[in-house]
Amino acid sequence: MNNANDNTLDLYRARRRESTAVVTVLGRDQKGIIAKVSAVLYEYGVNILDLSQTVIGDVFNMVMLVDVGSGDFNAIQTRLETLGETICQQIRIQRSAIFDAMHRV
């Protein structure tokens, strides 16, 4: 690749990085968790890029990589936290850059 293409790709990645976030869900397993979280994300036009979920015993854990686009991050965050209280799950959303910085070794 030449330098101009490298710069274009870097700019694309930087813009994409600004709009991506990590959603985590932790709590007692129950039916409909993924559906309910996904419904809230859909409501705000958020695109799910990747998802991993595990159930160990009765403990549910899910991590989602999402693209919030130009959506209102604070509104999404508040809505997910409210949902978490409603369904007795700990639901957090963090911008990818902050998540990466917190987990950098």
C-alpha cells in the first residue's frame, strides 16, 4: 500500500474507533437478556459488531463491541443502566478508547 492509502485507512480506523464502545453485562442468568439489551441498542440505532456470552453455572456474562455512530452516548448509557436495574443485571457501556486504556498492561 502506498502512503496515501495508509493515511486514508488510518483516518477511517480513527473515526471508527471514536464511535465504537464496549457493552458488558453481568448477573444471574435469565431468559431474554440478549434480546432486551439488543432491543435497547436497536432503539438508539447502535450496530452490534461482535458479541461473546458465557454462562457459568447461573452466572451470565456478555461482552459486546458496538458502533454507536452519531448516537447520543449519554442517553444510551442511561437507558442501559436503567434496563440493568430492571432486569437485575450490571450493564455498562464504555467508549472503546477508555476501555482499552483501562485494560492496557
